[in-house]
Amino acid sequence: MYQSAEDEAERRRIEAKLYAPPVDVQRTRRRRRTAPMQSGPPERGSMTVQDAKSLMAQLAAQDAQLGSG
């Protein structure tokens, strides 16, 4: 049932196999890493550049209002 390691390198290989993420997670990570940047719908919780600029403008306006009062 349990495998015994003959040397340190074999122990590390066995440990890496035991604690590796599931295969489908590895495929997803590999696909994300190798896939070119796509202009699809943004992921949930992500912010586009336009959203960030809009938010910064709103914060600057609120800061100006609070600073002058």
C-alpha cells in the first residue's frame, strides 16, 4: 500500500506525485499560461482599464469635495 523510497530523490518524486494538484487543475493552469491574451468577457471580479479610470476619477472628485469642505 505505501511506497518506500530508496533515496532522497525518489522520496521527493513520490511526495510530488502525492501532493500534485488534480490533472484537470493542471490542464487549466497550463492552458491559461500558454493561451494568448484574449479579449473575451472579463472574469468575475476583474476590472477593465476603463472601469479603473472611472473609479479613480470618482475617488478624485470625492477627495476634492472632502478636502475643500
